Amino acid sequence: MTRIDFELDREFVALNDLLRLAGLCDSGGMGKAIVASGEVTVDGEVELRKTAKIRAGQVVRWGDAEVRVRGPG
């Protein structure tokens, strides 16, 4: 499994944007398609809302990638 620590510089990031910013896809549109596929989980639950607000402390998984979202500091 690929583990990515993502440093959040604001209160939240949209799920589709997080996938792009973490390097898992090339665009926000591609991120939306990935979320719509039903293959993305947030904290172990399938998330279908493309622009779900992801905050520090949450864990996003897609395929063999795990993104741990960290807050500033």
C-alpha cells in the first residue's frame, strides 16, 4: 500500500481536489469520476460525494493508496 501524508493548509479540501493534490489523478474532473465509481473510502466508509469536505485527521483510500490528512503544524 502506498501511504501519502497530505498537509492541509486550510480548514478542508474537497475530496476530488484532494485526489489531484495528492498526485493520485491528473485533474479534478478525473477525481470526480474516481469518486463516482464508488471505489473511494473516507475513514473506512464509501464516499460518493465528489466535493465532500475532507478535514485534518481523516484517512482517504483508493486502490492501493492511503492518504492521511494532517493539519498545519
